[in-house]
Amino acid sequence: MERMRITLDVNGVRYPIEVEPRKLLSDALREDCRLTGTHVGCEHGVCGACTVWIDGHPARACLTFAAQMEGHAITTIEGIGAGDRLTPLQQALHEHHGLQCGFCTPGIVMTLGNFLDGHPDPSDDEIREALSGHLCRCTGYHNIVAAVRDAAARMRGHHVDGGDAAA
Amino acid sequence: MPQPDFRYIGTPVPRREDARLLTGHGRYVDDIEIPGVLHACFVRSPHAHARILSIDASAARAMPGVVTIVTGHELAKWTTRHRMAPPIEGLHPVEMDTLPIDRVRFQGDPVACVVATDRYVAEDACEQVQVDYEMLAPVTDMHQALDPAAPRVDETLPSNLISHQHFDHGDVASRKSCAHRVVEASFSQHRQTHLPIETRGCAAVWDEGRAHLTMHIGCQVPHPMRTQLAARLRLPETQVTIVSPDVGGAFGQKIALYREELTVAALARELRRPVRWREDRLENLLAASNSREQLCRTRAAVTADGKLLALELDVLEDFGAYCFYPANYLARVVAMILTGPYKVQDYAFDVKVVLTNKCGNGPMRAPMAITSWVIEGTMDAIARELGLDPVEVRRRNMLETADLPYTMPTGEVLSDVTPRATLEGALQAIGYDAFRARQREARTQGRCLGLGICTVVESTTYGSAFYKAAGIPGSGHESAWIRVEPSGVVNASTGLGATGQGYETSLAHAVAEGLGVDTGRIRILLGNTDIAPYGMGSRGARGGTAGGGTLYLCALDARAKVLAIAAKSLGLPDAGALRMVDGRVECHDAAGWIDTGITLASVARTAYLDPLALPDGMAPGLDFSRSYDPPPMTYSNATHACEVEVDVQTGGVRILRYLAAEDCGTVLSPVVVEGQQHGAIAMGLSNALLEHVVYDETGQNLSGSLADYLVATACEIPPIELLPMHTPSTRTPAGLKGMAEGGVMGAIGAIMNAVNDALAPFGVTVDRQPLTPMYLRALVRGKSPFPAETR
């Protein structure tokens, strides 16, 4: 199949790449941009592991063709946070034991990071609804919900100490 | 929680593995860059049962980018067949080709492998491989499988009944004849699959100069995997290295050496080029591994006041088409530990396992998952039939501390378990009496609330003596090494395979405790067979007791040598008055413990760089290795309580409250253990409510996407309350017992019992899963509830 030359803008870096029109964004990010933090769990848009931001909005990289992304700004898990510093959400996931195998985690960080921007004080039901586009087979979601709640509090300026992970 | 004098064990330290996983810098198999790697893709059977007449790969082979296409014929030359023939009475030996040659046995059976320069090209080429099949009648139902006229799944066997065991202890018949009643109950568990979010996959790199294979593969059991892979490739174990990097979940699916993985390894050697394979989700759902699909029936002989006199169990399991494990393996554990929390000596079981034209079975987080539902559902059935309170029936039969150690009728010995304590703990926490009042009140308003209680006795760590008694070749031991480096930092390793459990954190606690150094200076190295000692890996719930226990013992050896060196430096005759805390050696005198100024780092320098200063006859260095064989079996226990509301108009089940009181012995890391409890409970609830591998009567798999195979999201799983009621084991290092499967067992039982409790006014019972709205509606349709005061 004929290849196309496109330029992907990922985490503020421009990647000139050659891809077949059918190449998925998830594969292009992983193989052509060598950014393997975006994980592929189902390739049919259900599990949420491949979630990235396209122009600031969460989207499934496995349901997007790389060739469609010319002129769009993509953010992946590698572009989250500043240098070595974790974001409040990442830090809260760590402290509340909100991840185990970690395979679904980058997608959750992308979706819930965006969610917290629009929901500074979410209820648990709202958090669970936002999280419901992601399958996690390890954690039972309990500690993820606690972490998101705590991250919201931190971002509002209150730090909820301890939490379930320290109980 | 009551833990004896531990400084490091039991402290809630956040996990060591998180930073890389949170930032996208984990390294899962598919993240490993391999220059020049080729991509494998499998052509799979569209039929449940068919003869392979011919395979024409010429069109596919001509496609640009296609390197080779191989079938079972090539693999038969390059590899040995798989033989599963443990000396177990009633179990037939079976063999399996690396890829099928003559016949396919389920939809998804791999018949050819395409290797190409690119995954997309490999998939295109797979579509061009023409396979001619002659369709055969399939066996798609376990009852049909037992029909003498049924087609045979494996023609080398006399019938589809691959395994049959019967067991009898005491005098069940006479107990039944003098019983007030014999209560019968039935439990049908549906077919499910593990569904790790990272599918299977591997990357095989052949080093022609060294004739060495490096196999990158997400794996629970690196060393047993190496042994098998080397043998099937006819390579010595010195010529194979297994490297298991970060693994995106396994739950039992990443133990066996699968045919696809062996094919990829053989291809890398034959092509002298690296080859990788990443299973897609459709393949994972169709062809990785299934589990469960068991029908259990119990007959309980009871007195009028609910005392259990004797128990009979029948199990029938649908094992699918192929045996990657002994076919009796899963069902036998159910039968072995069924009586669990209860006192009964007259017990009999009959366990049949059949082959069908479905994906083969393997152990899935709690191979014996159905056990607690069966015994606790039987307790509820007794209470229902005799008009007794289900909690009272449990209390009348439950093991008390004074009964321990208790030899179960199957010969399994229970000790250091506390089922009565967790039962009472859970009842108190859920507010049992208050719930019954609320339930009565709700029923007057037409609302169906239910409370399910499920006490779990979980077999966790299987020692060698267990395997020997079960007739299974193999060992239950684990191995470890610890090396204090010259700078005083600590590397340690064991044969476990990490798949997300947080071993780098929890095992560091075991080393820290044994040695006397803080966890921050300890690094746990896992998953590389050139580095790790030969151990049996991760399965069941053996990680804590076998892996953690071995490391703890090894660390005690290390501490003894460190303190002996310190004693010599201090001019003391022995180390009796010394201890190490946070890497500093302290000496006890009249004033208490005082710092000696000697550190682990200074001792390490002496050990490596100034060996002449060591005590006479002591070898230089601080390098330790150790193996440990746990008791025949360790047990943990728990009681789960689940409150639900069933909407009888829609058949929907809403979980209002969920809690579990658990005793899993000494807890290495409470962070990790609580996470395991949450995860196991969620998996059990998801299993019972939603997940279902569906085959139609022709053997077509109807659940090939995540829109069909449903897994619980955050909206279906409730908040989970945990009551730690841990008591240390007296029989293991540091009092460890092991855990992480019991949550599944408890959740399955608790939700089923809760729904039955809710539906009691309708006089119906649920006896199969999943608990779909359609199923519940069918049960209550046309029925009106009894008057509210029936309970």
C-alpha cells in the first residue's frame, strides 16, 4: 500500500513520518514516534488504554488514523507533567495505590487529567462515570476513585492526607 | 493489625514500580525495540471441528513483505510434541502438536503462521492463505460430550471423558439414611476468560553465533517456561533465556507455553532473525485460554436444626479442546477444599471433566473460584429448606479455634485459620440484625433487598508435599538470592514472575525485615532466568509465602553474617548482643540499644575489600542463596458480606454495600494486600454479573469483542470496605499465609447468595451465572412475592 508523508505534532515535537493511510495513530505513536507509553489493549475502542489527547480532548488512538492527524496537536502520557515531576493526579494514583500492572494507567491519566480540568470538585459518581470508559482488571477501581478525589482536592489547594492506601 | 515486632513488614510504603508506569516509561513486551524484527500473525480455524484437507499459501507467499508461511508440518520438524501425562488415576494422557496438522478442534485453532516485515502485511497475508476444511460435527456442550454417540474431540481417547475421580470418606450413605433431610442444590458457573488488559505476546531473538535464544515474554513462571521452551525446541536450558519485562496482567493466562509462542521461538531460530507476535484482542478472546464452566451439585444430609451430617459433591467441567494443564487440575481443588470452614467428616465427591470443541481451559484467578459459592450456597439452601436463619446454620457447623488443627475428610489439614472470627467480624460490620429489619421494611414497599454472606477458606501456597500427594510431578519450593553490594545497597532475586502484584515493593519488605535495612536500599530483580534463581514462579497465591518467605529466610542468613563481621570488628566474642536497624549495627548494653558506628556499608567494604579482617574461616563477600519448601498447604480465610437491591421490573442488580473481613496472616505490604483484595473482589463480581464466553451450538464463539464479553467498569463495582483481621501463621517464615484469589471466591458466593436472599419472597433461587437481567426477569416473570413477613 502506498505510503503518505505526514508530520505528527506530539507533545510539542514534530515527527515527519511515512505511513500507510490505514496506519492507526496508536501504532504510529508507538512505532514511528517511538512513544510506547500509549498502550494497545483492544483496538476497538472499548478498553481505553490507548487514550491520548487530540487538541486537548481525550480520544482513542486505536480508532484514529495517523494520516488524519496532520495539523492537530497530540498529547501522550509522555507529554504529561513537567520534567520529572508527577502531576497531582499521577502523584495521587501513586499514594493511593491506584495502579497495579499499570497497562491501563496511561489512558486513565489522560482521561481523568482532562476531566479534572473541567470538574474541580467531582462527586464519586461523576468520577466513576468519567472512569467508565476504561477497563482496569487489577485494581477494582476503588483506589483510582480515591486518587482522583484526592487529586481534585490537591488541585483546589487542599491536600487530603493518607487515604485508603495508608489506612 | 496484630503483627509481632516487625519494623518493615506491614508498613504502608507506596509502591516502588509506580513512577515508570505512571509516566509511560514501563517496558512491556511490545515496547521493546528490536532492530530488524519480523512480525508473526496466525491463520486460525473458522470452524469448531474440521479436518484440514489442504493449505495453499502460494498467493500469500507472493505478497511483498511476506518472509515465510509455516504450518504444522514444519513445526513438527522443528519442535517436539506436547505430552500431558501425569500419573493421576482416572486421567487420560494426551498429546498435542505444536500446530494442528490434520484436524482443528475449536474456532480460533491456529493452522498457519505468516511472518512478514510488518504486522499489517502479515495480517493481509493471513487473509490470502487458503485452507480447505472438511467440517466435522462439533461437541459444544458438556452433557452432550458424555453421550457415547458424541463426536470425539481427541480421537486418541476412548471418549470425551478425559478425567474422572471418585472419593469417599466416612459413611455418607448411612448418614443420609438417618438424616432429617437431604438438601440438594445446584451451581452452574459459566465459561469465562482471564482478560489481562495486555494480551499475550512475545519476541524471540536468536543469536546465531552463540546458538542462544532470548525470549521476551510476559510470564508468571519464567523458569518453568524456560524448561519447557528449551525442551520443545530440543535446546539445552543453557541456550535459552526468558526475559519477562513489565507485564500488563495475567491472572493465570501467562503460565503455560502456548503453541503460538513456541512457533514464534522456532521461527526465530529457523529464520535466524528476530520474530515478534502481539496477540490482538479478538485472538485473546477466541484462543488464549478459557476457564471455569463447571456444574456442581451438592447433597447435604442434615439434622432438623441444620447440623451437617454428610456432604456429597458432583462436579462436571467443560475443559475445552486442549490440555495445557492436567484436565483434573481445576475441578480437583474445588472437591479437595469444598468443606473448608465447616466440620464434616462424611464426604464424597465425583468429579468428571470432559473435552469439547471450545478454547482450552486454564487456571484463572482462583482455579477453584466456584468453591465458596457451592459450600455457602449449600448452607443457604439448608437454611431455606429448614426455615432457619442462614447465619445460624453457619454457626452450628463452623470450625472453631478449639477444633484446630482440623483434618478435612480429603486429608487436607487446616490450621491457623479463623473462619468464625471473620464471620462474626463481617456480620457486626454489616449490621446483620439491623439489615434484616430494613429488609422487612423494604419488602412492605415492594423493594427487594438481599444480603449475601460468604465465608472463604482459600488454599494459597502449595508445598511439594501437596504435589506429591496429588500425583503431580513438580515442586512447591521457591528460591532466592541476596547480594549486599560493596557499597551496602542490596540486590535480591527470586523465581517469581511479576504481573502487576507489586512484588518490587512487597518483597523488599521481606528482605528489609530479615536483614535490618530500609526498603529504599533494596532492589528486587525478577523475570530474567539468567539472573533469578530457579524457582517455580507465580501461580495460586504462593508469592507471599513461597517468594516472600524464601527471601526473608535468605535475608536472615545475610544478617547473621553481617553481624558476625561486626562482632569481630567490635572485638566481641559473638553477635548475641548485636542487631541491625536501618542498616546500622546496634549493641545492647545496660543502657539499652546503642549505635556502634558500624554500618551495613562498612561491613560490606570489609567483606569484599578487606577479607583478611573477617572472622577466621569466613568466606569473603556478602552473597547468599537459599531455597524453601512451604508446608503442604497454607490457608487464608475471609468472610464477605454483600448487600444488593434487585429491581424485579428490570432484572437489574445494584450492589448497595460490600465488605470483606480477611485473615491472610502476616501482611508484607498492606498497600499491596488491600489492592489485591479490591482487585480480586471486583473480578469476582464482574465474573458473576457480566462476563460470559458464549459459544453457539455449532461452536462459534459469539463473544469476540469487549462489546460482547462484558467486564465491569467503575460504575458496576461498588466501593469496597475491608476489615483486616490478620493472624500470623505458626508454620511459615514471618507468619505469612498468602492471599489474592480468595477475594474472587468470596465475591462470587456473596453476590449469588445476596440475590437469592433478595428474591426469597418470590420463592425462586438463582443457581447459575451470569446474573443477567434477562435471567432474573425470567425467574420472577408471572410470579408474585409471598407476604412480606415470610422471613
